[in-house]
Amino acid sequence: MRDMLVRLKTINEEQEGSVTEHSKHEFDEHNGTLLRQAVIFESSSPLDVILKEAQTIRKEIALLCSEVTRLNANNERYATTVSCLSLLKKDSDAIARRIRHRGESVYAHLQALGNKSKQLEEEEGANSAVCRIAQTQYSTLTHAFQAAMNDYNKAEEKERKICRKRIQRQASILGKDISDEQLDELVDKGGEGWTELSQDFHPHGIGSCRMAMCDIKGRHKELVELEARLKEVHELFLQMATLVEEQGSVLNNIEVNVCRTAGYIEKFNDNVKRAIQYKKKNPFLQCCPCLPCWGIIIQQCNKQ
Amino acid sequence: MAPGGLKAVVGDKILSGVIKSVKKDGEWKVLIVDHMSMRILSSCCKMSDILAEGVTIVEDINKRREPISSLEAIYLITPVEKSVRALIADFKDSTFTYKAAHIFFTDTCPDDLFAEIGKSRVAKVAKTLKEINVAFLPYESQVFSLDDPASLYSFYSSKTNEGRNKMIENLAEQIATLCDTLNEYPAVRYRKGPEENAKLADEVYQRLTAHKADNPKMGEGPDKARSQLLIVDRGFDPISPILHELTLQAMAYDLLDIKQDIYIYQTTGIGNAKEREVLLDEDDDLWVQLRHMHIADVTKKVTELLRTFCESKRMSTDNANIKDLSQMLKKMPQYQKELSMYSTHLHLAEACMKKFKTSLDNVCEVEQDLAMGANAEGEPLKDAMKSIVPVLLNNDIEAYDKIRIILLFIFHKKKGITEENLAKLIQHANIREDSKIITNMQKLGCNIIAGGCNAGKMLPDRKERTESTYQLSRWTPVIKDVMENAIEDKLDRKQWPFISDPAPINTTQTAVSSARFGHWHKNKSPTEYRSGPRLIIFVISGVSHSEMRSAYEVTRATEGKWEVLIGSSHILTPTSFLNDLNGLD
């Protein structure tokens, strides 16, 4: 990369030397902008509102991602430790709950952004900068949200897998091998599944096997709760997938984005200027300002 | 998996060097591009990438734009008059279109335009001005394009003789920025014959040397002295761009209407049936896996992958097929991305096969026989005319397909055919309006009319290949032979001369040099630093999909020792190639 800024400034300064004085005072030397006559409104512009809202959603998604990271870390400990399993499970329940709430909040904000974007489309036109900015932020944030939720799904999957493996290992120690399909059935049956499961165990001794039985009971309960946890989030996943499907993925491509934008038309200002000109030029209005209709009728007669 | 190779290198350069370099927390910016820079940016970055780094909208510099005076603007443009004028116009009157300007040129800005900017108000509001030296499109991880589909016309039409030298200079500069970006300083070689090959090669060498003066890192590193850049003309292998290819990417672009790499199809998802648009690029892992596969293997592979996927997620479905996917989607919406990918590729493969079965089964067999000079059993072709006549007389076959057969017939004849015979063939095929295409092939240096302007020019000999292939995919692009020879240092120096003597190749390494050892202190991203040598091939006036595939196959065969890159002014499809020939004169 070649930095050419210094060369540019040099050329500009050399040119400045030969420029007359009176144009210089227009420039504010310190920040290089022209002083403009501008009316400053108290309320923020629609653009500011959209950008602020987008930033908020972005922050929330980042927080969601950090919660997912926490869940993953928790899973690692769950996989490698042999004690405090139910405590770890409680932690992951709490994290999952927070993720779900945050996910629902992000979804609500996204919907609001989507509605605002549609509103802007009607008010300012689909081609206005603020509308396009809103649309782009909306679609990008939806995809980012989906990516975060997919990571969450992967974390849940992992936890479920670890739990299942644990159950199968401990069951085989207790004398019964459980296949994947059998485990599916038992989980689907919930609490009843446990009674079925425990019937088949033949504990050899008393002490250690009782521990093992307790352990496996705990894991079975956790697995059932894990499945229930995922079912709760199913609705959120479905809503998100519908959103992504509606938007399509092609708008993430920059070329498509730029090509589908039409040129900006200064419609309002031009039309008003033209109307004022026509009004001024109308001779009948100048003579008889209170009888504009006569002017139009006479004009039309003249045309014929 | 993020795309690797060229796309990663350029994407990283643009994201870090341009967008991140001017990022300020809490502040959003507008990004302004012109046509070429937009294509470059689009091929290696997504909207989500740039939005994550503080850009909130992308505008076309040549369209009338709404002023957004509260935001600063990043201009990523080519240093041409049109774009520079538009830039100056943004800051002309008393109201500025944007708050400030950060300007990035794709390559060197000519002095006169630079002076114009310097004298305008832009110089006051410019906070950044850099030249990034990226003037090419990273189309795939090993394929580049210079985004000039009019290249065939520029090079071979008799009407464009004057501007040709300037065009060759521009081309050379673009190729030089490719080498600059990859930190390569390859030995330049060209195919002896057409004069434009030598001219372009010479120009490229000069530009490379100029770039190396500014960027001494070029060519640095063990083995880099073996890197080569080959310039070859399209007429060298006119068969590959017109043959019907049966690998997924080549077939899809040939038979289906895919524009701007977007495939459109009808499907049901969670909602009702509607049209879905999908971008076929390297962000789609499945596309990367399938694109070079033979179509017969594609459907099998996708179905197998889908079944494995369903089993691993414990989705109960016996026959995972296209219709079932929408059911699965409703049951497990968290796998939308994966299921959409499977759906897209099942549809794509099905669409290709449908088109193939309607008329091309016979045609492909004849084409392969002509191209190979022998039938599937290896017996040399005795009466080529007999095999092509039924195809030419068949009214169900499209004109362009007939032209492709005729051309292959002529190339099979090696010495060309008489004007009489050509007229007869055109009449049989009933393609008089498009017959120009055949004669215009002569402008590429191909032997069409026996005893005509290209008499004596022969198509290159090809290697004997013994790997088993599908019957309708026996042809291997000639460029693959060239790639393999170049890597083994067996490429004939008389037919492929060097512009300057290459550095002597060290066959015995005195010190153990490792790619990793000794370079840890240099801040290089893994994408940029590739230890082995590279073979870069530039085809003048268009590269075909089969040739692109060869680059990947040869690279794989070297087990990572070499990386082969191939590129051209644009990517051809058989239809676009024939259209270009039609418009030559």
C-alpha cells in the first residue's frame, strides 16, 4: 500500500499559495469543513435513530454470543468432571434461560427494526439512503442473530451428547447396554422412562452400585430436561428461520446490493422550484391574483 | 469454512487495509465504489463483513447519490477519469455530500488526475489517500479474473488496433498487482507464436520489476525463485471452451441460465412455494466439494451426505429427497442453513440432468470422439463425417450446439477443411446466420480453412492419460499438460521462452529451510504467506471452467508443494465464447 496523503496536501498547499485571500476565510482550517448555514433540530434524525437501534441490537447479539461461550465452557467442565454434575447442570440451565430471554428480546427488537424499515420505505421511498441503511442493518443483524443461535444449538447438542454417553456408559457398568434408539424412547417417555430403565438393572453389590444408580438417575433426569429446554426454544428458531427465509441470502452479496439501487432523484425540491417558477411566469396571476381560474381558462383558449 | 487462497488474501487486504484502518468506534461510514472496485470487493467480502466494521451503506459513485452529510465516506475506486471526476463533484459546491473522505485507489493514480484532486476541495476533506494495489478479481481461491468480458474483441478484432498497446499495458499492470498482492516475483514465460503473447509478457515483466522496487518482499522466501507466470493465448486450445463438460460447475454454467453466479429455482421452505435465489460461491461448503465432480456422482453424493446428516440429527425420514426437506425444515429450523444447501444442490443437479437428457446425450458422445480422435474403446475414428451428419440434420438440436460440433470436426481434421465442405456443413445444419462464428475462429490463430491464413498451425499434442474416466468425459484440457510440465520443469524452452533468464534452481539444499522456522517474527497472516512456489497462468481472452478445474487437480497432485493459479480477463461459458466470436467482425 502506498500512502499518498502527504503528496496530495502538498499539491493543495502549493495551489493555495496562488489563490486570492477572500476565498480562504470560508474554510475552517482546523477541521477542514466549510461553515454551513444549517438549522439544527432538537430531535435526532431518522438515520440516527436507526443506527442507534442497530448498535443496540448488535451489542445484545454480542452478549448472547458471550453467554453461548459460557455455556460451552460449562459443557467442557461437565464432560471432564466426575463430581458436582448437578451443580454444573443448574448453571447451564441458568445460562440457557438467559440465552432464551435474550434471544426473545433480540427477536423483538429485530421485528421493531423491520417494521421501522417498512415504515421508512413508505414514507421516504425504498431508494432513500435511510431506508436502504435500515434494510441492510435489518438483514445483516438477522443473519448475525441466526449465526449466534446456531452456535447455541451446537452447544446444546454437545451437552446432550455428553449426557447420553454418560448414561450409556454407566448403564453398561450396571449390566445393561442401552442403544441409541432405546435411549431416545426412554427420554421421550420422561419420568416413566426411568422406572422402565431401573427395572432392568441388576445391582451386584449394594454400596457402589447404589451410587451408580443415583448417578444414572440424575443423568436421565438431566437429559429429559435438556430435551425440554430445546423444545422451548424451538418456537424462537422457527420464527428466526422464517425471517431469514423471507429475506433471502442474496442481499448479503455486495454487487447485488449496489446494482439494485436506483439513482437518487431530488424529487421534492425540484418540483417545488418548478412550481414556483410557473406560478411567477403566469401573467394572469400577476394581473388578477384573485382570479387564478380565469388565467387557466384563458390559457387553454389560447392553446386552441 | 471461510474461503481460502486468493479470496482470503484479497479479502483480508481490503478489510484490514481499507475498512478497518479507518474504523472508529461508534461512528458509521458510507462506502463508495465504482464498477470495477465493486466487483473486486463483492468477490471477497460480504455486506455482513463490512457492516461489522463500521460501514453502513454501499453506494455506486456513478449514480446520483443522496447527500448524507453526517457520515464520513470511504472511496474505494479505480483511478480513472470518470470516478475521479465524480469524487471531485461530491465536494464541489458549498454543501458537501459527506463529512469527510477516505480515498483508496485500486492501483497507481496517473499524475494528471492526481493533480486535479490536489487542486480541488477534496484535498481539504481527505483524511486518507492510499493506493492498495489490487486491480483484479479473486473469483475463486485459485482463480482470478480481470473483469473485462470485451477482451476477445479488444485483442482480435481488426477495429481495435490503435488502443491495443494501451490495453496491453493496463492488463500487464493488473497482472502485476496480482503478483504484488501474493508477494510473488515469478519468472515470466509465454507461448511462442502469436505476437500478443510476447508483447504482454514483456510488459508484465517490466511492471513486475517496477512493483518490486516498491515492494521488496516480492519473491522473498524459500522456493519462490521457482515460481512462474505463463502467458498463453485462447487459440492455443480452442476445444476446451466449446466442449460439453459434465462436471457440475461447467455443466451448470453451460446449460442453465446463471447470471452473476446466482442460481434461481422454485422451492417450498417454511413458507409457501416461492423462488429462491442462491449465490454459488466458496462460502457454500457443499458447492466447493461438488463443483468439480462429475454429474453422475453429484446426486449420489448429496443424497448420501443428506442421509448421514439426518441420521446424526435423529430426523426420521427414510427417503430424504427434495420434497421432504421442507418438512424437515419445519421440524428442525435450526438446521436451515444446512438443509437449504442440500436443497439447492439437489435442485441444481436435477436441472442439469434434465437439460442433458432432452438432447445432449448423443451430442456429447460425438463430441468426445471428435476431440479425442477415437471412440470410447480407443479405436481411432474412421469416418467422422458419418457421425456428425445425423446431429447436424437433427432439428431438435440448437444452432450453437451444431456449431460446436462443426468446430470440433474441423479441429479433428487438423489441416482444416475446404470452403466447399464448410458450406455444405453449414447448409446441412441450417445455421447460416451464425456461420460467422466458425470463420472468425481464424482470428484466434486456428486452422479452419485448409490452405487458409493459418495453414500449418497445428493444435498442440496431448499427453496420453491412463486414468479411468467416464465415457463422456475423456477430454483433458491441454493446459493441464502445460501445468504438469511446468511444475516438473519439463516445459520446452523453445516453445515457451522466458522473458529473462530465470534464477538458477537450487536442486540441493544446503541448509534445512522450513517455512515456519525463521519467519515467526514477521507479522504475516497464514493466508498471505505460502511457502511453496506458485504457477500462475494467464489465458488471453477467456478461461473455461474445465481449465479452472485443472488448476485444482494439478495442485492436489503435487500434495501441496505447488499452488497453481489460473485466470484471464473473464470466465467463459461456451455460449458467451461463441457470442464473442460472432461479434468479432
